[in-house]
Amino acid sequence: MKKIIFIMLLFMFSIITYSQVEIRGLVKSSDENLPLPGVNVYLKGTPSTGTITNLDGKFTINVPEASIIVFKYIGYKTQELQLDANSSFVNVILEPSKELMEEVVVTGYTTVKKANLTGSVGAVDFKDLESIPSSNAANILQGRVSGVDISNFSTQPGIDDPQILIRGMGTLNSGAKPLIIVDGVESSFGQIPAGDIKSISVLKDAASASIYGVRAANGVIIVTTKTGKAGKTVVNFNTNIGIQQNLINTKLLGSVDFATVRNNWQIADGGSPWYTEEQIQTMQDGSDPDHFANTDWIDQAYNTALMQTYHISVSGGSDRATYMLSSEYFNQEGIMIGTSSKRFNLRSNVNVKISDKINVGVNLFGYRKRIDEPISAVSGTNNVGLNYELRRATLPTVPAYYSSGDYGFVDGAYELNGKMSKNILFSSSIGEHYSILNRQEGKIYLDYDIVKGLQFKTSFAFISNTIARSNFKPTYEKKDAEGNVISEKTINSLLNANTRNFKYQIENVLTYKISFNKHKLSFLLGQSAQAFREDYNQGYVENFPNNTIHVLGGGVTNPTVDGWAYENSLSSLFGRINYNFNDKYLFEANLRRDGSSRMPEVNRIGIFPSFSGGWVMSNESFLNDSKILSFLKIRGSWGQLGNQEIGEYAYSQSFSTGYNYIIDNSLAGGVAISELANPNLKWEKTTITDIGIDMNFFNNKMTIVADWFSKISTDVLIRLPIPLSMGVSLPPYQNIGEIQNSGWELAIGYQDNFGGLSFFANMNLSQIKNEINDIGGREDWIDPTYHTINQVGSPIGSYYGLVADGYFDEDDFDADGNLTPDNASQYGNLKPGDIKYMDISGPDGIPDGVISEDYDRQIIGNPFPKLNYGFTIGGAFKGFDLSMFFQGVNNVDRWQWYNNEPDGNYTEAILDYWSPTNTNAAYPSLGNSENNSKWSSFWIKDASYLRLKNLELGYTIPKTLTDKLRINKARFYFTGYNLLTFTKMTDYDPEIRPDDIRAGSYAQAKIFSFGLNLTF
């Protein structure tokens, strides 16, 4: 590889001469017969060198004799001109391009010309996105499709699974993920290499998605992978190596500031200081690091990590057979110590034309992935996980290691305050915890052209997964600086778990197309059946002779086994009718009939229709001569979708094992009801109405797509709370909810040439209002765990708490330190600087002078962004290309539960706490957590952000140089990912889960990567 790069660089700086001639010419447009300025004129194969036409459409270029000149201009068809021996002056006429309107979009079971779409479909071409460093292709979609909200709440290697919401959250307790279709099969695309993906279509309305029936209520994402083309073999190699860094580097207090704040907090609560002045001085001068260190635990836990991707594909074929073979190796070290993942992918897409009427094909895909992580969970949302402990349970006064080499756990004041620090280095290094995932996917299909226009397609597909997990927890001792054992674990243990699942799908589709006069009709009739089964088993045993044996047979005591299995199936019929009159008037109707094993027999069948229409106004006589408007279409749709994602057997009463009894001094197995069933469950249904307009201007240089939609989910399944006296932990599902998402979407694109510079800009915006219309006749439903409320007229999971009204000041207290009568009573031993809450109501519905969480809580925040947006700008000039992609959200809130309790460390921001000389402080006075740590609007922060998600700079070596090395294309590039974030939120990543109150999720990374793309 070094030799190749050296030769390529040598040619870049070499002077290559040719026998050349001067060619002059004039370029005009065929539609207006006017000169075209800014047309790219270059020798075929060397787009990075050449010239452009001037304001009069004229050009001059020196090229070898009898060569081919290319004329390229956005909005017009690219034209090639073969020079002869006598050429000196040429006239060139360029015709307007309708390429944009000829572009096809993949939808359900077929492809449709973009101009003929009547539904709302967002399409993303992955051609220019393969070089983005990401372990999950869903991240690449973020911010690129209007109406699609993608949030990456945790980026732990091998486990990252972004949340995808298409046009809002339409359900409460059942699954909200969209349906993912990969090459016609329900699957997932998180592990698909970006280099394998050709395009992605997002079906957002019912007209485009209803062909998938009960699985489509949350939208549909269709992934199409690359295939081979007839012609010579093409080899593409792409690699990038990236450096990852912690995106949000939370600044925790150093030991001196921590000890000062900790002492003042103790004093404010009437206690004794933890640290003496002498000990604080020791922290200051660093004279006793074993007992009073100054440890930055964030810096200890997070480090710079390497990410590597190597992807190669081989494609080609003949008129009879085409193929595409690809492989990728992906290796990601985690930015948090103790985490990493490796993955190896293989793909094969082969199509063979047996006869003029029959095509057969085989698509195969598989990967093997290993995930390594600490024995304790890394991420958590409810006060668990190492990331939570890192911020809430570490003390900077404790060293990472004592001078003896042992891990540090306590400081020199341990005997006084009894506080032990978590040591993330220790927690991340002991034991062994890994998962190995193996996945195989396959599809065999046959296409048969029965007669002209009539085609039959049949396919069989399968997906097989195995997951093996092992978690060995060793014995250990925790010591102080003198080597004394202060805590220990004397019994080690091993848990091995295995998951196996298998899914198959059979589909048969018949299509018929006919055209006569100005009429075009197409019909589709299909059948689909699929089944799924998953089996899980685990073994557990304790007391191994040492910490090096990690097999179940090495344990001695408490062996236990467990396991379960479940299965489901779905059988469907579906059909579609399309009508097109003169490419002006468009109509489409879809109908799907589904029967799912997840529903009781009485309600097992669901019928899901949709209707849509479009009017291509630009093809009318009164518009088709417009010099500005290239295309104009108005469309509308209505339809219904279903949601079956409620798990298994919710309609059938089940019994749980493990409720054992002692009978005659012997253990007898027992079962009990732990979850109530509802035998009358029925489908959740989502009804979507959509009105849209598509417009192109200036020979399709500018495009605008706008949509308004209303999405109403009815019969939403909810588990309403039940009294504890019922004796079960889970109430039954009930079809009693109604949720509405409504809003608008706008996408604008522009591309053009400016004096040899090709330029493009794209922007998309979407505003979605989420609202609960009904929850079974109740006004609200409170979740006490995350302090959220589902209330009629408000968004799902709205934040719920007291309303903060500034701080108490000294005038709010009398001479004895008691609150004056004009203040409502609150919590704890109140003092100046404590948070003051608004007295909103009382038992009689009016303020009662007492702050109470029963009467004074209000909705104080919205977990869903009201505005999502993304925009890209870029261009290319003489072989160089540059693009910048920004993504953001607006008007969204998150809990920021920091600096309000006496546990662990604090962020540097707490130094701005209230005091008589700092009354306009960011934080309340220290102490009185009973009052100041109440769930209130004080701890709700604006999580709006704008992020430079991706910046890419590339250089394509001129073809005159690469031809010498028998390389078709060579491009070097730099990519920066998550480079800049603009937000009001400090110390937190604003892109966190709504219920991640303490930033317990795995941190996102900032990535700097360098790559090389070679095509042979």
C-alpha cells in the first residue's frame, strides 16, 4: 500500500505532456437558444481539469487529438463530443434534463417515478454518504429526511441503537419503532455497512405505507442494497481510520473545590465538615496523593479511541448474470475504558437471467460481532450504570491507584465520613463480560414475465440469529492506602446465556401493467406469510476455585438454570391499483388484510385501506411553457395502518414460575399470575391524512417539497395502574387511548454551477405537535419513576413537577428565621437562597399557603422537539470537494439532575451557588436537599441544539495520473463527525433520552477520520 501511495504522489507532481490541439467553441441551450455560461468543459475521464464557458457561452481548451470532450451543466443533459482530426471550432447544443423527474423511488413492493408519487416518501441516496464514520447506518440518516426524528441516546460500541420516530410518537405502551425492510425482507439495518447501501426510502404517510398493514403504524424504512451491473468487473475499496474523543467533557470539581463545597454543604445542614483545613492544604500542595489526591475521574474513564473500517466490494456481470460481493471489517474501541466491539460482514447479491422470461436471484448477508464491556452495566437511566456512578459516586480526593499499585477507594477522611468512592478503572477491568452475535440472512427469489405486462414474483427469505453472552464476576478485595481490606467479595460467579431465533417469510406477488391512449394502469396482488420463534436459556453457578476458570463446569455451588421461548406468525393478503392519465392525473388505492397471532381470534383480522391522488399541474397547457417553473404537483392521501408491537400472549392469561412453597419441609414448585390478560384486545389503528406539494424551478435546479399531515392513533393500548391489592405486578392492556400527531414538513434543495464550481445546498424542516386526546376517560396518568405525566391535551410523557419561582431572600424570613406569613410553607429547614415554589392550588382548588406535590405540580417541560431541522452545503472545484452537514432540534426539554444532592462530586458550575453576596446565582444555597432537590422546573433545561454533524473534505486525483496505475478513481478524504455543538445545556449532551435524568448513558463521540477510496 505504501508503494502505491508513493507512486500516486509521484504522478501528482510529475509533468505529463501530450500532443495537444486547441479547440474553441460555443455552447447554447436548446430550449431558449441562448448562450450558457459556466458550463464545465473537460477531457473525458478528467473532470477535475478543464475549463468553463464564459458569459457568452464560449470556451477554449487544449486537448489531445481525436479525443472526447464532455459538456456538463446542472439542469441539462451531459453531452459528449468526439473530435476528429480537423476539429478546431465546435457548436454544442445542450438539452434540458428531465433526469430528476425520471428518478425512481423504492416503495412497497415496487419502484415509482418520483414525478408519479402520490404519497409522502423521503428518499436518501447513499452514494455520497459512505465515508461517514458510524457504526450504525441509522445515524447517517439523522437530520436528512423531514418528519423523521433520530436520536442517538447511547453510542456504546456494538450496542448503539438510535431511536427513530417518523412523524411523532403514536403509541404509549406498544412498540414505536418503524418497520425496517431490507431488500424486501423485514429486518434491521443497524449492522449493514454504509458501503452496501444503495438508497433508503422513508414511507411517511398511509398511502405509501399501508401496503405493509399492521406493521406500518410507525412508518416504514426501505433499504435497498447495491447490485451488480452488466459490464466489466468493478472493484471498490474504501477505508477510514478515525480518532474518537468524548463529545461532552463534563467538568467535575477538583479536590480543593470539592472539599470546600462538601464542608459548606455539611455545615449548612447542621453537620460537621468532612475535611480539616490541614487536609485541604494537603490537597492543595499534593504532598500526600495516597490520602488526598486530585483525580479527574472523567479523564480516567474516557480516553481517545480508535475506529477502523475496511470495506471492499466486487461487482459486474454480463447480460445473463450480475453479481455484487462485499465484505467489511469494523473495529471500534470504546471511548470509555473496558468497552469495544468488532464486526465482520459478508454480502452476496446475485441475479441470473435463465431465459428471456425468467430471472432468479440469491441475496445472502451475514455478520459476526463481538462486544466487550465491564461486568456492570455501562449505561443506565434510573440511577444505575457506570456512567451514573462516574458522576455521582466518585470522589476526586481518592487516587485512581495508590502508590502500592492497588486501586484507590478511600481518602484520608474515610474514617470520619465513611464515604467510599467508586473506582471506574477497577469496575471496568475486573472479570469478563462479552457477547458474540452471529446473524445470517438469505433470500431466494424468482421473477417470471408471463406475458407482456404480467409478471409473477415469488420469494423465500430467512433470518437466523444466535447470541451467546458470558458474564464472570470474580472475587476481589478493596483496600485503603495502607493495604487494609475495607470491602471484599468472597464468592465468584458465572452466568452464561444463549438466545436463538429464526424467522422465515414467503411472498408471492403478481403485477400487471397496461397502457392505451393516454391511460396507464397497473395492478398488484400479493400474499405474504411469516413466522418467528425465539428460545432463551441460561446457566448460573457460583464458587469457582479461582478467577481464571470461566466455564460453567468449574463452579461448585448454587447452580441454576432458566429459559423461555415464544413465537408469532403473520399471514397477509394485499393489493394495489394505480391509474395515470396523460401524466397529469394520478390515483392510487391500497388494501391489506392481516391476521396476526398476537391478537385474540375474535379480533385477529385487520383491514387497512389507503387512497391517494395527484395532479401534475406543470403538464397542463397553461403552465408547461413556464420559463421558471419546471415541475408542479399537488397530492393528497388518506389511509389507515395497524400496530401489532405489543409482545406475545397479551390476550391469553399466563402463569409465572418461581413462586415456590415449602410443603412438609420440602421445596415444591409453584406458579402464580403476575400479569393480567385481556381476551378482547384489538388492533391499534393509525389514520393519516396528508396534503403535499412538489415544485421544481429553473430547469430543476431548485426543488421544494412541502407536506401537512394529521396522524391520529386510536384504540391505543395502555396499561393503566391497578391497586396493589390485586396481587399482580402488571395490569392488562386496554384499547382506551387516542393520540394525535400533526404538523408540517418542508424540504428545499438547490444545485448549480458557478464558474467551474459546482454547488449544492439542501435544507429540511419539520414541526410536529404531539398530543394525547384520550386515555380511557381519565384526565391524566402519572409515572412517579421519571416524574412524567400523560395528560389529555399535552404531549406523551410530559415532565411534571413543582414550579420554581426564584430563591428565597433574607426579607422572606423574620428575625427568628421563620418564613413570613406571605410565603407558602415548604420543605426542610428553609433559609435564604433555597428554591421558592409557586403555590398554585390546594385541596379546594385554590392556593392554600402550603406547597404540596399533590396540588402544586404542573407540566413543566416537553420531551419531544417541536422543530427538527438539518441542512447541507457543499461543492466541488478542480478535484476538491467539500460538504458540511448540520442537524438540530428546537423547543425540547430535559431533566438536568445535577448538583442538588450531597452524594458524590459536583460539576464546576456549582461554584456559582447562592450566597448573600451572590444572590443572582445559577444554583441555590448549599444544603437542604429536602427542599432544593424536589422535582421542579428549576432542574428542567432547554435541550435545543445545533450540531455540525459531519464535515468532509476530499480530493480526487486526476484520471490522467490514476490511469497510469490502472486505477479508475482514487480519492482521499477527511471527515469530522460531531465537530461542534451549539446549545444552552452545560455538562450534558442535549441529545439524551428523555428519562436519562443524570446523564447515565454512554457518551457520544467526536470523530476525526481519514480515508481512502479506490475504484479499479
